[in-house]
Amino acid sequence: MSVNLLGSNPTIYMRRTFDYLDLEDIYIGLFKACIFGMIIAVVGCYQGFNTQGGAEGVGKATTRAVVMSSLLI
């Protein structure tokens, strides 16, 4: 974004990025993504397997799954 829209120098941008980026930052980001994915999957499966009431129940279960996942994350 800064290179294309603001006209920043791409070489300096990449150099500064790697100067301040630690390997720990990448590991933390990947770990968080895995945990968030697991939360969404578990909540979605739980709500899906406990759905009752036909098509209306599926809509309600979907809404509950989204809200619950958002709150847990």
C-alpha cells in the first residue's frame, strides 16, 4: 500500500521491514491463526451437530456459531 499509493521506495520499505521483523513475530502470528481456526472449527461443528428445527434452526445455529466464535476470539 505504501509503495503503490504513497510512492515509498520499495527497497527501503523491504529493508526496514526485515530490520524490525523478528522470527518470533511470525511464530506468534502463525500460532494465533491456528488457535483462532480451531476455535471457529470447534464452535461451528458443535453448533452444527446440535441444530434442530429444520432450515430455520440452521440459520439460528449459524448465527449462534458466528457470535460465539467472535466472543471467544
